[in-house]
Amino acid sequence: MTLTGVVGAGVMGAGVAQNLAQAGHDVVLVDNDPDAVTKALSTIELNCRTSRLLGGPDLDPDAVLARITAGTDLAPLADAETVIENITENWELKRALYLELDQVVRADAVFVANTSAIPITRLASLTRRPRQFVGVHFMNPVPMKPAVELIPGHHTSPEALERVRALLTSMGKKAIQVNDACGFVSNRVLMLTVNEAAFLVHEGVADAETVDEVFRSCFGHPMGPLQTADLIGVDTILYSIEVLHEHFADSKYRPCPLLKQMTDAGLHGRKTGRGFYTYDAPAAPSPVAAAGNGSRPSAVTR
Ligand code: NAD
């Protein structure tokens, strides 16, 4: 099996590292926040212990963790054949990282960008290897999700694309290939839906639980859009809709102020224990109430 680098050890990076390690790959996991590294390793350990209960495979946490070398230094990525980037959805942060990674990572390695919305060709242009640059939009939680969006950039070579497709197959993923565009297929639609659902709470049309209940009971969706927002990360939703807004310069993507306020307040969803719901009892999240018209959103104040 190959050595694969994973940069960013948040919600997605931890999941990608786990999925690679449980498929038998050696992994170097890097985050510039040491607390994120520690949290990722304990999340992976817990996910492995509970995998069976949640319908996944039987996993030995020690065996999975033994394949992961984690830290804050980019240098160990020098030996990786593929580097999967999963840092915060922010152009300036990603730009600075790719300029640095391009120096550290060996010349024949392939970069994989896991982004919610940023066009792959734009990210690839930051590097001296746009032919060896591929987008993969992983789904969350990564080890449990059977499919991904696979996105070649304008210059991606067929060899690089096939290498990444083979890596995804080894991880048990079906790769659904789409063309490069801001938000790809999934998030062009999903981010608008979640943003509008946030507007419904912000305007006091319904509280978070009622909005989600409509989607679950009327449409048969397993989760409502605001439960999905908490799973993805309310901050990540905001950053993604901001990327769409800036890219298309179209007011239909204007971010809901409630998403901004929740992001500023640290109400980022499951990963911080509170978002549209609170997660002191993870199996039974308690909903936040709707904001009244013109009032401060109770999602933030309660
Ligand atoms: P997150 O906020 O949970 O984690 C981001 C991590 O990146 C943090 O731990 C942060 O410390 C780290 N980081 C920031 N700058 C860094 C740098 N320069 N070097 C190393 N580490 C750095 O975010 P996430 O939800 O894991 O999202 C990561 C990426 O994946 C984003 O681009 C996001 O849009 C995309 N994505 C997210 C989801 C989802 O459901 N959350 C799904 C698909 C794709």
C-alpha cells in the first residue's frame, strides 16, 4: 500500500485519514493546530470502536491508528505519493498552503483538493503541477459514505485522474465524475437549500426542528437541511456559500446573516457541540427555537 498525505485534521481530514488507514494505506496526517491533531486521533479511535454499531465494518482501533503518523509539520509529506488537502474553506488559507506544499511534496506526487466549492482549476493554478491536480469532493462522514464527486481540473492529466480513481476505489468509494465548476453538482444545490433553510429560522417562519421535520416527514429525507448544516459545520456552510456568492456574483447566493452570527459565536454544529441543535446528548439533539421577526436569533442567544 502507498503512503498518502492528509492535510487538515478537522471533520473531513480525520475521516479521510481513517478511511485510508482502514483500507490499509499508511497515512501522514498534518494540521497546523496541535489540538486538531489530538482531537482527530481520538475521533478516529472512537469511530473505529463504534463502527460496527453504526452499520460499518468491524475495526481494530489500534491497527487503524498504527497506520497514521500525525503532527503539525509538513516535512513528512515529502515521501507521499498523493496528498489530500482538507483545510478550512478559505481561499487565502488554501493559497498559502499550496504554495508551501508545492515546495515540500515530491515532484511526481498528485495533489487532491477536498473543497466544498472552490474551482479545482483555480486551486491547481497555485502549483507548478496543474496536470497532477485533481478535485475530490468527499462526503461526510467520510468512512460511511459510499460515493464522492471526482473533478478533473482544466489541465488534469488522464494518468493523474486514473491514479486518484484507483485510490478512491481502494477506499471503497464510487467516483462520480463531474466537470469543474464552483460548488460542482452537490453544493451548487445543497448550499442554497441550507442557506434558505437558515433564512426560514432567521425570519421566524419556523424553528429549526420544524424546518427539518418538513423535509423528513413530507419529502422522506433522512435528515433535514439544518441537521445537515450541523453535521457539515455551520462555519463551513457559510464559507461555501460565500465562495459561491463571490464566484457567481449572483444575489441568490447571499449568505443568511444567521449563519454569520452563528459562525462568529462558535455555534459551528456537531464539532463544537452546538449549532442549530445542541449535542450534549448526541443521539437526541435538542432543537433551537425560531427567531421572531426582527428579533435576535434564538439559535444564538439560547
Ligand atoms: P474543519 O473546520 O473541521 O477543519 C479544517 C482544519 O484545517 C482545521 O483543523 C484547521 O486547523 C486546519 N487548517 C487550517 N489551515 C491549515 C493549514 N494552513 N495547514 C494545516 N491545517 C490547516 O473543516 P472541514 O469540515 O474538515 O472541511 C475541510 C475542507 O473540506 C473544506 O474545504 C470544506 O469545504 C471541505 N468539505 C467539507 C465537508 C463537510 O461536510 N464538513 C464535506 C466536503 C468537503
